[in-house]
Amino acid sequence: MAKSNKMWTVLVAVDPDANTSLLQWVQEEGRDFVTEVLEAAHASQIPNVLTLRADQPIALWLSTVCPQLPEWAQVITTLVQHRTAPTRIVLLAEGTPDGVAGDLGSLAATPLVAMATIFRPTQQTGTNELVYNYAAIGEALWSAQAPVVTASGPAGTGAQTLRVLPAQSPTESSEWHEPATPDGASGTAPASQSRWFRKKAKTPKSASSPPRGNEVLSSPVVMRTVLPPSRLIVVVGGKGGVGKTTVVASLIRQAARRYGSAMGIDFDYLKPNLALHFWPIDARMPNIDELFDSIDIARGAAGDAGIDEETERRMVAEWIGQLRPPDPGILVVPGPTRRLRVTLPPERAPGYVLDWALAQNDPVIVVDTDPALDEAAETALNRAGQDGVIVLVTTPEYDALAEADRVRQQMVQGLGIPDERIVLLLNYRGSPHAAVPVKEILTTHLPGLELVGTLPWVPKAANAALMHQREIPWPRRVHWDRVLTTLTGRQPDTRAQKRARKRA
């Protein structure tokens, strides 16, 4: 085997029963060519790896029976075409679970097939085993001559081509004839180099509807290139009651745990509920009305001359500087105290608050906003549109999705925010049985948005958290590390908890 000049990350997505032996084989045989071996039991995990490792050579070893691979084939193809590092795709043709005829099943009509080196197995007579040639698969994964997929297709072609390696059967002779090698040549190799992989053939499952409710996409899915590292996360929602503020509070707590500290800002001045997640409801919470009133009084006293901007910025800094962290490593700038009347901030005041926050050292700043996209919301969204990420929160019901689309269009068409700065988070805060399927959401209701994660149905958890100011007990399948890494471009700090305790 010609030595590759690159070290590859190999992602194995064949089937859960075989993955253990396959991972071990890649580690042993590819030790001179492979830096890391990963596994994926579901196609939704593949885009995450491609995005977070956009600058690393990746070899995908996939089976057509990988759950929901046909549904995610287009997403995977798009990500591969936009990666800066080379990609290789090896595909085991075993049919797809949706019942489409042929060994490639419904994948046959997707561009993913055109990018892949395809292996067709031999099924042993009288047994239920599929036989593959290990050595040929290894050549396709890490050999220097194997084809590489680039933005313009396989290396040197400028277009996508189909490569098929015909089935071969084991031979008892001292030599074996290798199938067409990935570079188009053929040859022989000693029997000691011939490794054959046997696996039980799986009967394709009948077609099933897309998963619903808290079963859907337990790990986040990435559908675009990760943005440059950013500290600013702005959370928006279209319809009331989708759990926007609950998401903000969870992101603040999770970021503080993983990065050492985090700051939250409540810019939802119509329904300022963020403080309720951190202070007892009967406690005397900080009241930003005091700051707004002092700015209004100062402006009124100055008359037509007005007060200078630096003075107003200093007033903002002094008021926020007096806030006490409600939890270790967490600082929350609350909204107004709930009154009979709505308190609106003085002009430019939200910008001063945000500027102060960005001037601090907290690694993550999470901003809650009003769905009406008022001045405070626009201030945060415009800043995130330049250097940050916007999380659009919705529940998977038709009316909530319609409102989410309205807010998205306002941001893109009204504020000129790039669509790639907006990501989607689904919150199954109610019973999941009436939910719109995720595939329909991503293709019809909110097409083109990246789904960074889903929050499962946790009955009464949000209300209990509000009543007792405690963190919502999200189940383990909510992978906050991946969500925050996708949003910020930063890996969690393993020493963050220790620093948080010292800060406390």
C-alpha cells in the first residue's frame, strides 16, 4: 500500500453490532495512516463530525443500512463539498431500510453515491453472511491512491464520478485477485495481506415515518460550516410559550459549567422573565428600571444640550457593576420588574448594556429578546449578525412554526442578517404526539436552517425550575457540549468547574 501523505480521521457508520470489531481493525491496520477512529450509529451524527472537523481529512466508512442515511445524504453531500480538508467516502451497498429495490436502495438517486467508492458484498450460500475484502476497504480509506472528494468532485476530475468495486469471493489459493483498486488499477497481493470481513446480512426494515417528539435527533445536527468562534448568542422566538427564556437560562447555566463563567442579558422588556430562573419569586430582584429612570432624569435635567454618551455609558457600568451573581460563575442583567405598565428602555440604552457585556471577560454572553423585535432586540440581532449566532427557538406545531418563519423573514429581509447566522432549536415542551416531523420542518417550514439540537419533553420541569430556581433536569441525550461547541466554535474547558468553584 502506498503511504498516504495525510493522516485521516475515520468515521465508521456501518451498524452498531459490527462497529466494535471494525473500529479495532481500523486502529490496528490503519495506525500509520489514521489519527482517530470515530463511530456513528445514526446518520444525523455524521454532519456534526464533518462540520466540527472541517480542517481535518476525514474518511467516511458508511453502510447503506445506516439509519436515515438517505434522508441525510443531501446534507452530507453539501457539507463534504464545502469542507476545506479532503474527504473520502466508502459505501457498503446493502440496500436501504425503506424498501426501495436494489443494493443501493433509495441512495442510488442521491449525489452521495457519485462521491463514494462502492463495495458490493458476496452473500455466502447457505448462510446469512455478507463477505467484504478488508484490504481493499483499507486501500479506499487511507491509501495515497484512493480518490479524494473535493469541492469540485473527486480529485482531478472536476466532476462527481461513480466508482464501483465488484464483489469478490474468498479463495483458497495462495494469492487473491484484488478487485479494481480505488485508483483504477488491479493487482495481486500475498494471501497474508488478504483480510475478509464477514457480517450477518440484515433484512431491511419496513419504511417508517420520520421520528417524532423526544425520539427525534437525540444529538444535534449541523447543516452548515461552523462560524468563527464567537461569544455572543442571541435567542429569539416567534410565538409565546415556545420556551425561549427557558432555553436562555439553560444555555447560561450550561455555558458557565463548561467554560467557567457566562453572562445573561434580558432584553425582553415586554415579558422580562429571565430573572425568575435565578432569583426566588418573592426576593427583591435587581430592577433595571432604576437605571432607566436615572438616565431619563439626567437627560431631562440636561435639557437641549443633553448629556454626553460617555456619562451614560458610565451610569450603565456602575449599575451593572453592583449586581451580585445569582449563582457561581453566572452574572444576569435582568429586565424590568413586572409592573402594570410596560417599561421601555431609553433610546440607545440597550446598546450601552450590550457594549459593556462584550467588554468583559465572560466567554459566553446569552441574550433573551422580545419576539416583536423592538429596539433592544434589533440591537442584539444586528450585533450577532456580524459576530455571533442567533438561535431561533420553536416548538414543532404548525402555528409555532409559522411564527418562527415570520421572525426569520423579519431578520433576513428586514434587518439584513445573513441566513447562515441563524440556527434552529426545537423544544418539545408539550406532549410530542402532535409534533410536525423534523424532516418536514427542515424541508418545508424552515428550510435551510441548521438544527443544532432538540430539547425533549420533560413534563412540568420548566414550571418546577421556576418555582424553585433550579436547573431543569434535562436527560443525558441533550448533548449540551455539542450544542455549545456548535454555537460558539469553542470546545468546553475541562477545568471550568474548578475555576467556577474558586470564583464562588
